[in-house]
Amino acid sequence: MKELFFEGYEDPLLTTANYLPFLDNIPKMDKFAWFYKRNGSADYEGSFTMGTGLGNTTLGTIYKWNYKDRGSYPGHCGAITAPMDMFPQPKTDKLEAFNSDFCRKGILEFNETLTYDGLEAYKYIAGDSFLDSGTINPENNCLCSKKCQKFGVVDYSYCKFGIPIFLSYPHFLKADPTFRKHLEGLKSDHEKYESYVILNSRTGVILDMKLSIQLNLFLEPNPLIRKYSDVPEIMFPVLWLSVILKVSDPILSKLKLLNLIPVVLKTVSAILIFLGITILTMSFHQKLTENKRRTYNKYQKEILEELKPLGAKVNSERNC
């Protein structure tokens, strides 16, 4: 499996192709593997020009890929202006993200609000438009290099140097039933093969993500090749894979702490407000008591001043 997926194996046809001038649009490879030179590569996905939030740019949005403002597909299918696929985003009905593996934007649709390990989160699922070649939205026919396929399978050749590769969900999940007509053993398990992303509602950080995809080769009769002269026209599954990402426990703990900050701030604010009101009340009461005491002392002094002449008169009468 390592050889087939990552390490690669030598092939005489591949070696010969490296010397053919009319195949100069295909990168030179000394070995073949589905993800050859992908592991540990710092430049496999290419160069990205992203917005920093300064000027007319939006933070996290991709404006150029490999120094071009368009992807490999023609028309609106080649538009790349969208947030990076792992960049935190706020809640919306539809989530757009550019992924270099697909050479185009993908759209995720809002599914539900849920609780993920104690954190409020939003779940988005892969929308039907991602694998639609014009059945639902006629404008998506720009994904087709030749003949548009029925719903559930899209042409991938624009992204892979014209090689006739097609994408679908594993076991042709959600795809037109005709793709399973000549195949046996396929099971459309939605829970197992669904693609989704779960975002923390407060920060937009990805908590859980799963992308399931299947690579297919289009097989059709060819009268020039005896072995392929009578083969049925079929979309042949080569492999399917799932990319799974879950937030680590240390980061999850920090997110929980971060989510507690507003609660702590509200509690501290309430306590400070209560203390402020208490201090103001006590100050007002103290001031009022002090004013009463001053008024009382003032009146007492005035009364005593008025009573002094009367006291002197009484004493003089007694002396007489």
C-alpha cells in the first residue's frame, strides 16, 4: 500500500513519457503513486497569495494560487477567491473554501447546531453542487472537459493534466444509480462516507472534519485496442479514502477556557457593578447621616443661643 499510495513504483511507460515532447504539460515523475511526493512536502500544494486584512483584502482569503488569479477550470468553476480550507470562518448558510487538491472551491451547506465535547458547534456537510456537472445547476458544466457525467461524478482531468480521472463520493454515494449498474459489492453507507466539517461557534476553529472521496477511471470501448473493443462503458472505481481531522485535547482545553472568558467577564462585571452600587449606597447613606447630624447640631446650637438670655433672667430673679 505504501508503494501504491506514497513511495511509488517504477514503470517503463512513465520513463518513456518523460522524454516525449508533446507531454511537456505533465510533470516529470520517476515513479508512480497516487500521492507520490505528497508526504512531508512543503510545496506540493503550490504558492498562495492570501489577504492580511489590510487595504482591500480580507483576512484568510486566497487571491492567487501559483501566482495566478484562476484555477485550472474554465468559467466560474475556476474562480479561486475564497477563504483557505482550514481558516476559521463565521456562521453562514453556505461555507466556501478553496482546496488545491481539487483546484477549485468547494461549498459546504449548514446542517445543524450541536454540542461537541461541551462546546457549541456548527456542522456543515458537503453540498450537492460539489459533485454536480450541470444536472442541478447548468452553470456547473464548466467542470466537464468533454462529456458531462450524470449527477454524483465530476470530471477531475482539468486538475490532473488531462488524465481521465473522475471524482465521486465512496461507493457512488448520492450518485445516479446507473454508475452502480455493472458493479458489485458497493454499499452506500451515508454515515460512513459522508463529508462534513464541525466548527466552534465562537471562534470558527475546526473541531472535527471528514472528507471522503473516491477516484474513478472512465472505461469505454476502443476498437483500436483488441482487449478494450468490447468492454462496457463504465465508471471504474480505483480507490476511495477519507481524510479525518480532530482537534487535539490540549487545543480543545484552550478552546473551552476561551469560551469561558465571556462568562467570567460577565460575572466579574456583575460583581463590580454590585460593588459599585453598594459603595455608592453606603456613601450616600453616610453623607445623608452626616448632613442630618450637622443640621441637628446647628439647630441645637441655635436653640441654646436663644435660651441663654432666658437662663440669665431666671438667675437674676433668683438672686433678688
